[in-house]
Amino acid sequence: MTTPHDVTLIPGDGIGPEITRTTLDILEAAGAPIIWRECVGGVTAMETVGEPLPQATLESIEATGVALKGPLTTPIGSGFRSVNVALRKHFDLFANVRPAVTILPAARYPDVDLVIVRENTEGLYAGIEHFIGMENDPRAAAESVMLITRYGSQRIVRFAFEYALAHGRRLVTLVHKANILKCTQGLFLEVGREVAAEYEGRVEFDDKIVDATAMQLALDPYRFDVIVTGNMFGDILSDQVAGLIGGLGFAPGANLGERAAIFEAVHGSAPDISGQGIANPTSFLLASCLMLDHLGEAPVAARVRAALQRTLDEGAARTRDLGGSAGTVEFGDAVIERMERPTS
Ligand code: NAI
């Protein structure tokens, strides 16, 4: 009998509780050995305990080391700052991993199967920016610093190679802009080549300029396997590859560090459809599969993915975003009906 895993669960805001309920039902049917430690975050936490990221939630993630997190609403302009960013900083979740796999039948790009590993803490998103005043204009100019460190580059590239080894992937492609940004991107590439040498003979390595990568992804995504890149390029390219496989509704994400791993759907809290029971739970369900893989429960994850694939292939239930009329619960039930029963 497997020892159950303790996992922090943050259902989140908007459609979060709806897709969480369905995902948990599916995981239970798959026999996932998990004890959920439910916590609050975001607007829901603001309304119930008066702060967006309560200490109890942080302590729970510190204790379990693993969280499944629903989307959290970030108020625009005023109000509290992004809880997602706060979690990333608190736990130093330096690696953002976004696998992109085609699961929709008749997708424009069949059989895409690649992973983007994005550095999550440095680059242009480090937040080092300011305005420069001139004459009467306090905002005459603005500048932003692209922070790249040897340490940060080493750990993300090494992470990508270790990920490739652990997941049986053959090639790591480092994406950069070193032809123009010779210091920052040059350092990232230089460190990448050094780390790649440690893996020679085990995982192949090449590098590519980001603009050429964007074009190649559209022309021939099959030539890529694992892409490792900086914060901004990773942000943009991971949405591009989500587009190749049918959109953000099919893209799960993981934010990983030494102390914690947080799994989430990449879409937001969808306030426009919240409470209507029509949200598509697929992205969140796929995020829970990444979590199962991380917990060493790959056979359970495989059962869930197979049932999801059968549901989509048969067109058994389609949510509205896919042109169907099924609700969240109905879709979840269709997946559960197609689940191979776990052998106990
Ligand atoms: P969004 O992803 O929530 O919604 C964009 C569009 O996609 C909407 O029309 C929505 O109805 C649709 N959509 C999203 N998920 C869906 C699903 N599972 N099924 C069916 N349709 C779905 O992006 P938006 O509107 O920009 O952001 C809303 C809130 O979510 C904001 O407060 C934002 O800050 C937050 N957000 C949180 C994220 C997170 O917690 N990781 C990520 C992105 C946004």
C-alpha cells in the first residue's frame, strides 16, 4: 500500500473552485494517493482572512513541499500585488516548466511534444526599472535592466538537462539573443555551453536565436524537444507553443525550486464565466498530472491522461470553449467513465 502524499490545495478564485472539484473527483477515481491540505489565496483569502497570501498557506506549502494551485485573481491598477509572483519569490521557484503536447484530435499541429523551461527570477522581469526625467517631463525616458547571473544561468540550464534525463528527452535547445545582447545573452549562452559539456553523450545540445526559434516553432515544431530560455523569451514562447496545441486550455505549468513545487493551469480565474459551471478543467487536470509525475505517481498520471485522451478522441463531452455544450462536471464524469480502474 502506497503511503499517501500530503499536498497543499489552493482552489483559487473565479472558476478555480469549479475546476478543482472536478479535478479532485477525477484524481480520486484514478486512485491518486493524496491527502489534501486545503488553504486559501488571492481574492478568496482576502475575503475570508483579510490578506491575499496568509501565513497558514505559506506554512502549509513549506511543510508539504508540493501545491496544486487554482488561478488567483490579481486586481488591476490597485489592490494587492500578484500572489503568484509573491509565491515565486518566497519559495525561489526559479524554473517554470510548460510541457506542450497535442491532445486535441484534428489539431492544426498533430503530435507536438515539447517542453519549455523558463528561468523565472531574472532577466528583464527582475523588476529593475525606472523613469528618467528630462526638463519638464518626469517620464521622458524609461530604462529596464536585464539581469543575468552566472549562478542563475547555471541552475536553470542544469535543471533543463536534468529534466531531459529524467524524462527521456534527447535534445536541449538554448534560446537566446546573444548576437545583439552580447553581455547578458552572451553570458547566458556561454554558461549554457559549459553546462552542456557536462552532459555530452547523454543529452544533445544546440542553441538558437529567439526570433529564428519563433519562426521554426511555427514551421516545424517537431525539431524541438526541451527549450531552455530566459524569463521574457520563455514567457512569450510558452504562449506560442500553447497556441500550437490548441491554446492555454491545454497548457499546464509547474513552478519549481529547491524547497517547493507549485502546479497550476496557465489560464486565469476567468471571471466572465465564473460560477456558471461551464469552465474547461483540462489545463488544471493536466497540471495535476505533472504533480503526480513529480510525486513519483507516474502510473496514476498515465491513467488520468489516457482517460482524458479517450474523452477528447471520442468527442464524448466537449466544453463550450471547444464548441460543445458540456458543463465542467459533465466533462469530468465523462473522463471518470473512461478511466481504467486502479489495481489495488
Ligand atoms: P483568463 O485566462 O482568466 O481568461 C481569458 C479568457 O479565457 C476568458 O474569456 C475566459 O473565460 C477564458 N478561459 C480561461 N480559462 C478557461 C477555462 N478553463 N475554460 C473555459 N474558458 C476559459 O485571463 P484574464 O481574463 O486575463 O485574467 C483573469 C484573472 O486571472 C486576472 O485577475 C488575472 O490576473 C488572473 N490570472 C491568474 C493566473 C494564475 O493564477 N496563474 C494566470 C493568468 C491570469
